[in-house]
Amino acid sequence: MRDTPLSNCERRFLLKAIEEKKRLDGRETYDYRNIKISFGTDYGCCIVELGKTRVLCQVSCELVPPKDSRPTEGIMFFNLELSPMASPAFEPNRQSELSVTLNRQLERCLRNSKCIDTESLCVISGEKVWQIRVDVHVLNHDGNLMDAASIAAISALSHFRRPDVTIQGRDVTVFSPEERDPIPLSIYHMPICVSFAFFLEGSYLLVDPCEREERVKDGLLMIAMNKHREICSIQSSGGIMLLKDQVLRCSKIASVKVSEITELINKALENDRKIRKEGGKFGFAESMPKQRITTLKRDKAPVEMTDVEETASDIVNTTETTTEPVPSPVLVGMGTAQVGEGIVNSWGLDEEEEEDDEPQTEDTKTDEVMVISDSEEEEVVILNEVQKSKKTSKQK
Amino acid sequence: MDTIHACFKEKIGEVLLPGDVFSFSFPESGDGTIKTEKIICGPGLRRNGEEVKVCKSGILRHKQPNMYWIDSQQRRYVPAKGESVIGIVTTKAGDVFKVDVGGSEQASLSYLAFEGATKRNRPNVQVGDLVYGQFTIANKDMEPELVCIDSCGRANGMGVFGADGLLFKVSLGLVRRLLAPQSEIVKDLEKIFPFELVVGMNGRVWVKAKTVQQTLIVTNLLETCENMTSQQRQTLFKKVAAGFF
């Protein structure tokens, strides 16, 4: 499906509004939209809502042999998917430019910044290490996917718990979560991306552009930073010329925003930890707000009841009587009974097999073992305490 | 005479679901005459032999003398003949413009379907412009066609528009409420400040007010009054009007 094209009047209006420092939803130039972080029931599953943009991140782990060049380090694997659910412009199974850009930026932000201690992921050097896999899915695209993806990824990594392992010589025992509590990953710092969109040849900038603002932008500057004011990565795209003081100003704004967002993430993690410890309900179902449209008062809807009794009695009178009652159970052996005899095999047996059946049944005495089933596939054997079991195999 | 009308009248104003059936049993009248009743089934109702079936969920409405339809809510537009919509021109292809109307296919708009257009005198339409037009052909088997003139050849308000102002999308139910002859929403909005408004049946609305700020206010008000009762809407508008002056 194609996305709706942007009309000229929308473009002109948006640029005019930006010149007057007005945004479509009434935000200020440096304001972020409402950020909401919620965690699922599994460790490592996180949904981030940045206004209407929604991103889901899932972290999982696996024991694999390490890379030859780095035998003592674990492996981190990042993947970002743009699902067609997010926007009609995304086509399935097509590596669009946007998806490549987002993937590269996510990798640079999280891998090159060394925010996760990969040495602690090593189990047996050179043989087994943990591979941590971070999958980010975009559920709805309303602008600024990179920020939402980076927040989701770092929250999910902080939330994730990997299974506990013990090593005895060369044997590795992996404990399930019931046997031993899983351990969190060791995270040094939380790098978060902040996006700045530039308009009208770099003279105006906006933080956290929404989808329509993104369509009319000239260029984009993405700064990944942590709360200790360390810049993890900077990327400028769109080919606009940025002045030195513009970039410095952006990094100052980014540091303020990053500290706010980091606090939000930590609060969300703390809440989740508290609820899990107290044994309360956690997970996505609890974090969805109950939007109250279903509790509006309505007038009672009248239900057609006029001829319910007549139709019911009609049905009762006109139905046939039930089939013959079920036969009472037949006690076959100690602890085994049989109700009914089952239907005769209607698949067309050969004559030879039928002959085989008959001598069998004649031989059985009440004390001995009885084979009930005629089925070709399985042997049904009833063991008596006193007698030895006699297996007859009719496998063909 | 009223068997059919009586069947419908019971359910006017009630919520019906797809699959509900109105079946009519005609009693034998004494003198052997059969009275014919004419009923117009609007959107959401479909005749199936001797019965009328409901195919969309919504509330049954009635308009005198004999029109019934289901008032349902959706956001995706399906082109229908005779409806006026706002379209965005995407390409020029030969003698025809391709216009995006929000449906599954782009509609085609001929160069000559404008007032005063001839082969020599082409209309001034660029890619990305907004056009307000009516469907002449709109069914599921063919590509829809738009025109910007009425049957007499006059523009009658249609054509290219919107040099300034903002275009946004709302649900189809809100659009029908705005286009109703005595629309309360439009009347309430007028009291705040003057503005120009173009409403397309495909859910697209174009607004222009004196300043950018006022245009943004009208846009946000229209987007939020989708799910409000009239009382909530009036209190909200009063608050905005008070805060403005």
C-alpha cells in the first residue's frame, strides 16, 4: 500500500508554523511527547510509547560458541523490524533505507558504546558464551522511531535476567528460573538517542519530530548520550550544513533530555521490581489503561422475548428421544474397567487377520491377560498382579 | 400498509449487528389485493430476496417518508458515486491527473473536467495540490473517476483550492455530523472565531483561519470532539473562547 502523499498546502503550513515556533500538537521546540514505558510478564520484554509511536523490544539469550577473534567475550545481536502494521509506507520483507539507517544507528549506539559488559557473558572461554539477542519491532510509526527504539532497547536490556550457570571442569549446568533466580546483565551506562530535526536550511530545529514534521524536514541530527554527559555516537543525515555552535547547543539540550529520560526508565524499572517482589499483578495487561468508553451508561436494550417460551417448548417437543443408554462398565482386571465395546474397525480388514482374531479370543480365560484393542498400531496390555503378562504383538 | 414499516419502526435508534434480518410475512388480506410499499435501503442494509439483512454494525436511522439506513463508524473511506471529496494530486499522466482520495485506488481526474477548461486552456493544477470534486464513477470493479464541474458545467465550489490552511484526517462519522444541515459542532465553532472550512466525505477536512495559532486551535478542537457528548464539547469550546479573548 502506498502512503498518503503530503500536499503542498500542508507543507507550506507546517513550515510557516515552524517559523512562528508553533507545533501541531502545541508543544514547545524542545519538548518531548509523553513517554510511557511498560514491561511484560517475561523478563526482557518492554513496550515504549512516545506519543503515538509504539515500539516493542524483546531480549533473549542463548549459549553459543564465541567468535574466533574474541574467545572471552559474549556476543550481542541487534535487529530492528519495520512491520507493515506501523505504517502503510513499510512493505514487508523489503530492506528499505530507513530500516538500514535505524539498524546501524542502534548497533552503534549500543554495541560501540560498550554499555553491556560482554566479558561477564563468557561461560567457558573459547567454547561457550552467552549470545544476547535484542529484537526491536516497530508497532506504530508517528515519527522519531530512533529515540523510541533506543529507549526500548536499553530498558529491555536492564530488565532482562539470564539463567544462572555453574561450571565444573568442562561441564556447564544451566539452571532454569525455578531452580535458581536468574541474574541481570551487567550494564555500565544507559545510552539514549535524541533526535533533532532541522528545517529551512538549518535555521530552525525541533526536538522529537512527529511524522508530519519529519516529512518536511531538511536534515536530521541524532546524538546518543548517557546521563554522565558522555556522547556515545553522533550522526547527521540529510546533507545540511551545521555550524559548530549549533552542534554544541544540541548536545547541551540532549544531555538535559537524556537525564530526564534515564530517570523515567529507572523509575519504571523500580516500579516493576517492587510489584514483582510484592507478588502483585504485572505485565502488559495491567499497564493498559482501561479506557472507559465501555462503561458509559446506556439505556437498557430491549431483547426480543415475546415468543421465547413457545419456541423453546417447540424445540423440546419436536426433538427425537435420545439414543440407547450407555452400558454399565465391565470390570476387566484389577483397576481396569471398560465401558462399551467401541466401534468395529471399518477400514476393511483382510480375511487373514479376522481369522487370527478368533483363535485368540477362544484361548483367553478369565484369569489370563486379555487384549482388548483390535488396533493395528498399539498394543494394549493389562497387567495382572498374580499372572505374568503375556504380550501379543500384532504389529504390521 | 404498515407491516414493513412497523417491522423497521420498532428498531429505529437501536444498535443492530451484521446478520440481523428483517423478514416480512404478508398476511392474506380479505379482498385479495396486495398493497405495494416502497422502502429505500440505505448504506448498511441489503435486500436478500424476501428479506432485508443488516451488513454493518450501527444504529438504525429513518428519514421520512421511507428511507432507512445504518449509521456506522469507520475511518477507511470507500468511494461512492455522487460524494464530494478532497483529493491530493499525485501525478499527471497524459490527459488525466491521478488523485489520491484515501481509497484503495487512486482516482482519475480529466483535464477537461474543470470549469472553462478546453484543450488549449489547461487548468493550473500542480502535483500536490488539493482538489474538491465529485465522483461520477465509483464502484468496486473500476477505477474511480472525479470531476470538478456539475452537470450544468459550472464549478459550484469545486476545483483546486487551499493555498494556505491545514489538511487533516478525521473519522467518517464526524465528517457526516459536520455536513449535516443543522450541524451543532459547526455552529458552536463559529462562535469562537471566523474560519474557512472544507469538508470531504473521505474524512479529510481543510481549515484556514486568520493566524496559524487559530488554525491549529480549530484543528485540535475538531480532532478531539469525535468522542465527546455535546455538553462536554460546549464546555470545552466555552473554555477555549474565554481563554482566547
